[in-house]
Amino acid sequence: MAENQKKQNFTLPIIVMFALYFMIAFVTNFAGSMGVIVQNQFGASNAMAQLGTLANFIAYACMGIPAGHLLKRKGYKFTSLAAVIVGFVGVGIQFLSGPLASFGVYVLGAFVAGFSMCMLNIVVNPMLNTLGGGGKRGNQLNMFGGTLNSLGGTIAPVLLGYLIGGQAATAQVADAASAMIIAMAIFAVAFVVIVLTKIPEPHMETAEEKAARLSGKVAKDPVGPMSFRHFVLGAIAIFFYVGVENGIPNTANLFLSKEVGPDVAGTVISVYWFLMLVGRLLGSLVAGKVSSKAMLTTMSSVALAFVLCIILLPSTMVNMPIVDVAIPLNFLFVPLCGLCTSIMWGSIFNLAVEGIGKYTPLASGIFMTLVCGGGILPFVQNLVGDWTSITASYWVVFVGFAYMLYYALVGCKNVNKDIKVD
């Protein structure tokens, strides 16, 4: 980071990025928790109940690279403002699916909201990494942002479970109306705050670069983010990570809502996201001293053990500590997986973009494209669940964690240090 940037106070921009981190999880987890309502009101299977989540994340595949170009050409502030407008519209469409009693309108709203989540992710990750100067400090800021992200994720399922009540069989989209109104209000407030906030633009194209681009005189760079092996493997790791992060609670929510009711299921899933919050908070405190590689290696290994417990342990009913609700024994390990997934996003992102310099904005766009795994893997997992059983579907999650362990041990090494990145 340049010397004049070091002297600037970036507190307010960092706070704004943290607020956007919160919105990403709140809206995303809201779509996942809506699966219980979709199953009841529209008679969907386990897999079809994940269509909202799938639509939300498929938007990443459509918008990831265009959003990266938007960030490069228009900057962080313009991109974040556009994102909150799109988010407001997306949640508004989902709100209308209640009065219209339309599954198609609901899926469309989730898809539009997904564009917003993609654009927000494009902004917050490189921005916090840049404000922290990269390295361990950049990872630390992303960990703190991830803590607020987990707070938004924690609130969404428990709020929706409370609104639905104790019976999944009576759940309707209209039950979630107040939560969607809250989401739209947060977007509106975020828009005002961003408008009034001065945000630095370290990666925005210069006037000379813009003029050269418009004149067609820009020579095509033969090198790009995809020239870095560790970035390519990291993008694949993000595909698996976001997939298992959402597949673990979404699938458990569908199962537990039928077994013990939506209110209890919502409580259990909120504990998963709360433990992610705790893990990210603790991770942010140690990230300045412990490498991303060490953190990802440790948590991937522990996660593999927890998933095996979900698959292999019996479904005997036991009381869950602290919240004191009765759930199957093997599903006690679902919330514990949240501790493991808590540090993975920041660690993978930090490892993947380390050492790629000027290619970071476009790399972030490609990175976000692979976030579509957050919709694809839960859909695949629940297809497996429809064909076999819910517990057997967690083998999909096991494979995802196994790949992340491989990335932490082998794939994250930068073997392309000869490429000029200034």
C-alpha cells in the first residue's frame, strides 16, 4: 500500500464493508431457510426446495465476471450502490411471491437477489484485503467482516423459524413478509450510508486507461488471474466451500423441520451460524499470528471428522446443550461444523489472491463466479438425499471438505512467481 494511503483513516470505509458483509449472509440464509415454506406451500421435494438457493447462487455464475469489470471501471462505491439497489428489488420480488402465491416469482426474486449478493462480495473481499494491506492483516479484516456476516446468517433462520412457528405443514410465504420488509429496510439504510461515505478506489481504472480502452488501443494482456495455478485451484475450493457451508444447514433444516418442527430446526440452524460467528471472531484474533494455510488445514481436518459423525452415528434423540431442544444425536455435529467453516472463506480467498497484484479485481470476479457452488452443491446434496437418505447426502459435504484439505496442503502454493504483477 502506498505511503499516502497508510496515513489515511479507513475506519468508516471498513465499517461500511462490514455492514455489507452482514447483508450478504442475511439475504442468502433467508433464501436457504425459505425451503421449508416452499416444501409446504408448493409441494416441493428436498431438491426442489433448494431452487431458491440454487437461483440465488447461479446468479453468481452469471454476474461474477461482469461485476469484476464493473468494479474495475466504476469503482467500489458505484458497484456497492448498484448492488444494494438490486438487492432491494430482489427481496421485493420475493415479497410479492406471497400475495401472488407463485413459486416462479419466488425463484425469480431469489435470482435477482443473488446478483446483489455477488456484487457485494465483489466489493467487500478485495476492499478489506486492500485496506488491510494484504497478507495477515488483510485476512484479519476479512475475518472480522466474516463475524458480522455470521451474525446476519444467525439471525435469518431463527427469525424465519419464529415467524413460521411450530408446524411446517402450515408454513406460507406470507409468514415471512415481515423478515423481507426488514431486509429491504436494511438495504435502504445501506444505500444512504454508502452515498454519504468516502470510499477509496485503489483498483479503479485511471482516465488514461479508460481512454485507451475506449479507443481500442489497449493491448490484450496475455497474462491474467487464470495464469496462476494457486488462484485457479482456490476458485475451485471456493466452489466447494460455499456449497458445503450452505448445504450443511439447509439440508439439516429440511430434515429437522419435519422431525422436530420449524421453530426447533430454526434454532439449531441458527446455532450453526452463531458458531460460525464465534469461530470467525476467534479467527480474526489469531489471524495476525497464524497463517491462512495452517488455519485451513486444521479446520478442514476437523470438519471431515464431524461430517463422518453426522453420517455414521445413530439418530437417537438427545437434548442439545445450552438451547435445550431434543434433536437426533448425529445432527448435534451440524452446528459444530460451523466452527470449521467459519475461517475458510477468508483463508481461501487470502491464499488464492496472494501474490497476484494488479489482477486482483478481475480475479475477484472469477472467484465470485465459482460461488455458484453455494446453490449447485446443496441441490446435488438433496438430490442424493431424495435418492438415498438425508444422512447419506452428507458424503457430498465430505468430498468438499476433502478437496479443501488438499488445497490447504498442496494447491495453495504459488508456482507462478515469475509473472509480473505490479
